[in-house]
Amino acid sequence: MALEITQFLLAAQSADAKIRTEAESNLSQFREQNLPGFFLSLAVELSNDGKPTESRRLAGIVLKNSLDAKETVRKQQLVQQWLAIDSSCKSQIKSLLLSCLGSSVREASHTASQVIAKIASIEVPQKQWPELIGSLLVNMTQQGSPASVKQATLETLGYVCEEISHHDLVQDEVNSVLTAVVQGMNVEEESVEVRLAATRALYNALDFAQTNFDNEMERNYIMKVICEAATAKEGQLRQAAFECLVSIASTYYELLEPYMQTLFQLTAKAVKEDEEAVALQAIEFWSSICDEEIELQDYEVPDSGDSSVQHSHFIEKALGVLVPMLLETLLKQDEEQDQEDDIWNLAMAGGTCLGLVARTVGDAVVPLVMPFVEANIMKPDWRSREAAIYAFGSILEGPSIEKLSPMVHAGLKHLLDAMKDNNEHIRDTTAWTLSRIFELLHTPASGFSVITPANLQQIVEVLLESIKDVPHVAEKVCGAIYFLSQGYEEAGTSSSLLTPFITQIISSLIATADRTDSGSKLRTTAYETLNEVVRCSNLSETSQIINHLCPVIMDKLAQTFELQILSSDDREKQGDLQASLCGVLQVIIQKLSSADETKAIILQVADQIMMLFLKVFACRSSTVHEEAMLAIGALAYATGSDFLKYMPEFYKYIEMGLQNFEEYQVCSISVGVVGDICRALDDKILPYCDGIMTLLLKDLSSGELNRSVKPPIFSCFGDIALAIGEHFEKYLQYALPMMQSAAQMCAQLDNSDDEMLEYGNQLRRSIFEAYSGLLQGFKSTKANLMLPHAPHLLQFIELVAKDSPRDESVTKAAVAVLGDLADALGSSAKTIFKDPAFLEQLLGECLQSDDEQLKETATWTQGMIGRAFSVCG
């Protein structure tokens, strides 16, 4: 039964903290004692036009937040709570919400729309609210239905479509929804608010409209109505219509051919003449077309015609008019655009789209852009010069090196001079363009670079001078140094070219990180760039430079413990700085320990470094925790079995990390570090294994922990088994059932979802890695322990072998574990390999692969299986 809660809801918004806390406590108590009554009372409040707007607003928000949450586990709890409520009570609540769509108070009907959609997201997939769509459509078709009711109803339909899947409605319902929405958009509709709500609803309903778009007559009508809305008097309506066109460009690309002439005219007019919000969507339409065509080109199999969507080459056909239109937008810069990260304007959208056009058509874009660059690069006004450099930088990805090389060689000197321009917008865009050149056209390892021994010194001098510029320019310069250094990674003798400048570059980056005139963003960027400089340097020539850098960074990290912490802001700044410095130390440790000649440098300071890391943990911040954990993983690798002396002090932090469900990245990294320590300590990790395995098994069983942590845990089982060998036996009864149920789950994952497909691949790979570790760990003493589990493993491999397409890393792990199985079980293997046909097929396929590593693994596995059979014979 509903209770009167108006006063509680008003008091919960009081400026007086005491009144507010008491009201919140009363509401919580009511919720806990009688959830159905609480929900019903909120619905009564929201739907009653006689109640104050403030209490109705809060009632709606509380009700909405009681049905949905961002965290998956919390969301599931809320869904179950709702489903458990008595159906008559739920019907009452839904009825009140539907009636609220007729409220004269716009805020109330708007909130009711959102709450209805949240309930629909729970009930419609379970076929529990079959009458919902029908009830909403009555509001649209009823004679004399007020515009406000139509508006609220269309808004609700839009929200419902956003919340549910297109599989949840039958085609008749989709047809009815689209009919109502398209009628609401019609020019005959007098209310602008109704037309706007209808257009926004169509945007959310487009995913449902596949069958309707396949029907030419229906498609023509929908497109006609959208194009009419795109030329309406009201800017908001035009913007919403273009948003629909952007979505259609990606969802129904293959059906757009007949409309492209009209769509070009509409978008060109909007870009040239309309207000910015509309023009931005018009450019976004072309960016979406580029995205589709780039994807088609990436996945197209030459000459096979095996593409389900026909490549229509819209960008190529429109190139002659599209590129000039985009170039014009580059001249519409904002004065403040470089200072603020979240600014998005016409010039930036135009440049981004131009970059996508270049990736779509390649060389063909160059002759259309270069005349604009040449005409504007020397003009006195900064806008023209900046637009010319931005255009140049935007087309560097896509065209061939042969096409780009002459113009980049010719333009490089001008760009270096432009870093001294008196306008900071130009210096900012030039630094960005240089970083693009170094990223895309500087790969000495492949035999091509625009940087030569002749121009390198000037480039470094200009960059190190420009890094002292205003923060936003300095940040872009860091990016240029980052890619300049990256190009020399594994570049053989060419990497020596940068060595004479490394000391100077490192000093400049540290000075940049220490600047007091900028926020943490420049400091973080400077340290990330420093990491790349160290990582890509020629170790045989720079080991002493890196050796001198190590104590400098250690001192800086030690100084962070002396910082005065008076607020949460101070704590955050300390945390960010510690995270950056731990990151630098990690790279130094990895670099110096990668060669036997320089590993001793790290071993000499390992105790001091570990002390610093442990102090960092005592400060406790999740970002630092992550970076310090990663650095300790690198230190474990470097120190090997000597790492054992740190374990008594460090183990408690491993425990904390493995139990950190909330900051799951910390948990995931902690799992990875356990693997690093296993590889470093081998069986010396044994005393800690009971505790570690208990926590890992608990993590796997948890419904709260983010699923992305689970694959690394399985891989970690393999690391532990490999380290402790036969001692893993006591964990088998717990670990194997987990591995087997995860293997079964792999078969049920939805592979149509890219994210889920990637997760499934990680899971498959990690299960194979776990089995490999177990088999190798038991091989010399207790291999037969794995015999009863071999059929399940083979079944899983066979299942994965049938996957199409199959991820190469998963194939590699599957083939490797097959070899480990034959190797570990030896003469017992013949009883298991009963179906050589599927094995021959899988190995045959791998032996034909272009991937040398996969071929090598398959050859080894083939040898192991052959050996097992010959031993049996």
C-alpha cells in the first residue's frame, strides 16, 4: 500500500544537513521494510499533478535508480528485486507511470518516460509487459490526443527502443512503432516538440528497422521524412534529423546509393550555412561513410567478391566536391580550441573527416589538398596558415609513401620554421603535424624515413626549444619526440643516430615534467615520452645514461613522500606523480635487465627501489598501486630468485591487490605480478601458494569481480603449476572444475558482439595456458594425474578447432597444449588421441600458416604426438 512521502522527499532536498539526513534515513527505512510499498508510493508521488514538482522529480529519480545501475552485479540485484515484486503491485506502478505521460508538468512526464523504459528493459525481454507498445500507441492514435501526450509518448518509445534489443519486439510491433514515429515527424504535425521527440525516437528505433529498410517503398518514405526534418525551420529538429542520417550511414550503408545526391546537397548546405551543432552532424555523416568504407576495404577479400556488403565507393565519387567543402571548414577555428581538451568545432570535425577521407581513398586525396596548402601556407592571417598545416597533417595516413615522400621532404623545413611562428595556434598544429610525420613516415627499420643524418640535429634542436613553449604546445612536442624515438626502435645501426642527443632529450623531458605553469597532463605526457625514449634507445650506447637517470627518478619518487597532503586534491596529485615515476622506473628496470651486461646495474639498487615501491603502497592510491605493481613485476624478472627476500613484506600487498574487486584493473595487474614472481622464484614461491590459490579461487567464484580479470587468473594457475610442479596436486580438485566450467562457458558466448568475442578468445587462450602449465609442471613426476582430465581438454580443443573465424593466438595456445599433452603423457597418450583426423586437420592447417611461430609450434607438436605413438608401438 502506498504511503504519503511528500514531506520526506522535500526534506531530503533541504539545505539543512540534519533535516536532510533524517529524511534520507526515513526513506531508506521505508525501502528496507517494504520495497513494493516504497516503489508504489514513489509512483503515486510522480504521477500526482497536485504534488510539488520538487518531490515528484526526486520520486522519479529514486525510482529510476532503483531499477538500473552501471555495475553489472548491482544491476542484476535490482532486476531481481523488481521481478520479485507481486505482479498486481507492479501493474499498479506501471499503470500510474503510463498515466503520468499525460501530466501537464513536462518534467514529470519526461521522468515517467525514463522509468517506463527502465522497467521495459527488465520485463520486455522476458515477455512480461506484452501490452506496453499497444498502450503507448493508443496515445498516438486517439482522436484529440494533446500534443504534450504525443511528445511524452514518443519520448518513451525512443527510450524503450534504446533500452531493449531489436530481438525483443515482433515485426508487427516494430511496424506500429515506426508508423507512429514517422507520422510524428511529418511536416503536417503542427507541434515542433512532437516532431523533435519523434525524430529522436526514430534515432533509437533505427536498429529495429532492418525489415522496413529492406522494403524500398517504406525506406523511401522514412528517408523522405528525415530529409524534410533536416531542412526544418528549427535548429534542434535539423540536428536530430542529421543524427538519424549519421546512424543510417553506418547501419544501412548498402542501401544509400539512391539518396546520395540529395544527402550531399543537404550536408553541403548545412556545413556552409547552418549553425555549428547541425553542421557538425552533417560532417559526421561523411565521417561515418568513411568508417564504413575503410572497414569494407580492410575486410575485403580481393577477387573473391565475398563481401556481404557491396562497396559503393561513395567517398571516391564525391571526392571532387567533398574535399573542397571540408577544406573550407578548416578556416573556422575557435580562438580557445587548443587550450581546452573537450572543445569540438567545425575546423576540428572537418580535419578529422579529411583524415578519414585520406585513409579511404589514399593517393587520390593529395592533388586535391596540396593546392589549398600551397595557397594558404604563406598568407598573413593566422587562420589560413593554420588551416594549411592542419590540412597537410590530416592527409598523412592513407596515401602511399611514394606519394607523400616528396611533399613531406619539401615541407619539413617549413614546418620546423613554423615552430617559431608568433601565433601559438600555428605552433600547436605544427607540433601535432610533426608528430604525425614521425609516427607515419619514420621507420628506419623498414628502410624509409623522412629523418636523415643531415636534418636530425635541426629537428632535435627545434623540438627541445619548442618544448619550453606554452603547455598545450609543449604537450604536442612531447608527442613528436615520442614518435621520433619510437622510429629508432630495433632500427639496427640507424638507432645510433639518436644516441648523441639522448642526454639532452632526457634532461628537457625531466625539466618539462617539473614545470609549475601547467597541470598534471603535461607532466604525465613528458614522463610517458621519457619512457619511450629510454625503451627505444640503443642499450649498448646508452646504458650509462640510463644508469645516471635511475637515481634521479628514485630521488624524485622519495621526495613525493615528503609532500604536504592537506586535501584529497593533494593526495590525487601525489598519486599521479608517484604513478608516473613508478612507470619510468619500470621501463628503466626492463631496459637494463634485458641484457646480461647491464643487469648488474639494477641488482645493485634493487633493495632501494623495492623500499621505495613498498613506501608507495603505504600511500594507497589505485593508480599508484597499478604502476607500482607493474614495476615490481619487472623487478621480480630482473632479480630472479633474489626476489624472495622481499616477499615477507610485499605479500600483504599482493593479498590486497587480489582482493580489490572494486578497482578490478589493480586486481588484474596483481594476478599478472603473481605470474612474474612465480617465474622468478620457481618452487621458492611454495610457502605463499596456499594463500595465493585461495584468493585466486575466490576471485573466480565471485559474481562481483569484473569478468576481464578471470582469463589472467587461469593463466596464473599455469604459472603457479609450472613453478611448484608436483606440489600443485593439492589444488587440482579446485582448479580443474573451474577450468572445465569456463571451457563450457566459451561455447555459450555471443560471438556476434565484438567485445564478447575478444573476451571469449582471452578465456580460451588462458584455459589452454593453464593446462600447459599443469602438464609441464607434472610432467617429470606425476603426469598421470592429468590422464583423467585429458579427454575433456581434447574435447575443448576440438570445439575451438571448429570456430570460424579463429583467433591466431588461440590456435597457437591450442596447438601448444596438444604438444604438452603428448609430451607429458608419453606412452599413455595413445589411449587419448582416438580421433587423429581432427588433429591432422588442425596441425595441417597450422603447418600451411604464414605465421612462422605457429608453424614452429605445430611442427614441435606433431613431433611430440609422433613420439608418443612410436613409444606405444
